[in-house]
Amino acid sequence: MDINAIIHNNTELIIDGIVLILVLWIIFKQLRVQRLKYRPWLYVIIIVIGLNQAVQAGKNFHISANYELLVFLGSLCLPIFLGLLRAMTYHYWVGESPDKKDGGKQLVLRQGSWLTLLLWIINFALHGFIHYLNPETAIFSTFEIGLTLFAQRMIAYTIARRKFPREIENN
């Protein structure tokens, strides 16, 4: 067995596995007390990887009916909406960083709740249902995950900046 052939033939599966591990790690972190950071770059990278996958796989992608167009548009709007809802389920407050690396500065902290986790489960269930209705939209999976994480981070940061405009500067 040639390892290069195995990797070449399973590249998309490997990328999906890496994205899945990243998403599970991110969900785990969202349920713990964390300093709110403005770092969207990981999510932008996931979006770019997802767009690349969609372009590569989507050479034969077509929308043949109005309901398919609606399903396609829903698969792009839904991640943003669910990212908004998850950001709204965070608990935001000012306190000392849990990792104690910030020299006692008062930082804006956030922590997700069981509702955050429930919205993630709903996100994946709706995502699967949309792909069931139109299997061709599955090529956008990685893009949608990156989009929902990006939307959630930007909205969470905006909420925190409005609640704690001075303290967020320490983050």
C-alpha cells in the first residue's frame, strides 16, 4: 500500500476529519469559561477550505427547481442565524482570566450553556436535513461550519463590546 495514494484518494475525508475535530474542540471550549478574543482567522481559514472543497466538488453542481434554490439559500442563511442565537446564549461578565496568564487584568469572559450545546445539536440536525432534501448541498458542509463559527465569534465580540466597552480593550 502506497501511503501517498491513500492520502491522495482520501484527501476530502481527511480534511473533513480535521474540521470535525476542530469543531468538537471549539464546542468544548465554548462550554468552558474563556476570555473572549477577537481572532476570526481560524474560521476564515475553514471558510476558505470549505469554498475550495465546494469549487472542486461542485463542477457538476446545479439547482434545477425553485425548492432546491430555497434549500440552497437556507443552507447559507441558517449557519449565520444559528451563530447569532448561540452567541446570545453565552453568559458574559468581567473577571480575571481563568488561565491566570494576564497579570490580574479584568477581562471580558464568556461561557456557553446547555442551550449553546442544544443549538449546536439543532445546527447539525438541520444541516443533515437540508442535505437530505438536496444531497448536492453537502459540498458546502465545511464552508457552512466555518460561516457559523465566524458569525458566532463576530456577534459574541460585538455583544461583549457593547456591554463592556472599556474592559474589552484588555482582551
